[in-house]
Amino acid sequence: MDVLSALYDVNPLAVIVAGILHMVIGLVWYQPKLFGNAWVALTGKDLNPAKKWLGLGVIGHLTIALVLALLIGLAGAKDAVGGFTIAFLVWIGFIVTLEIGELIWEKIQTKLFLIRIGEHLLSLSLAGIILAVW
């Protein structure tokens, strides 16, 4: 299957749902009672994002879902295990390796590294499962 065929086969509703779920998981993950207070303590940043960035964030989450849907389609994954597997490969191959760079070069704390990669693993995995089975 080529990229154009995979794009044609993408379920737009599944992409929207997976993208929104991806965003909601991040919003919940960084709530003060979960990992938000730890993130604030480790970064020294404000937990409340500026409203002007929310629209761009939605576009980013939908883009992640669309690209993940394309990869799942190209791989021929059609069940939860296949969707999870592709999402895991994206996570380990791109997210974790990029975050390791933050750990090494920007000297972020290990706890911050684990918070960040944990959220990405959960959100990508669930999005991958939705995209593969829908």
C-alpha cells in the first residue's frame, strides 16, 4: 500500500476522536492531583497554558492522530494489538529518543523525563488502538 492509498483509507472520524482523546489524556495527565504539581516543581513553569496556544495544540494533536493513522494503515494493522504495536514503535523510536536528548543535553531531571514519556505512551497507545480497530 502506498501513502496515497493509506490516506484515502483513513477514517476521518476515528482521527478526530483519537486526536481529541490524545489531547484530553494530556490535559488530565497534567492535572495538579496527577503529575501537574510535579511538572510545575520540576520545570518552574505555569501549568495553565495561554489560551492563544490551545488552537495550535488541537491542530498538533489531530496531526499526530492523522500521521499515526497513516502508519497504521501502511502497516496493515487492523486490531488493537497492531494499533498498539505501531504506537509503541512510534513512541520508542521517536518520542523516547527525543526525550533522551532532553535528559542528556538540557539536563532535565529523570522524574520529568518519566512524566513526559509516560503521558506520550498512554496517549499514543490509546490513539493507536482506536485508529486500528475503527
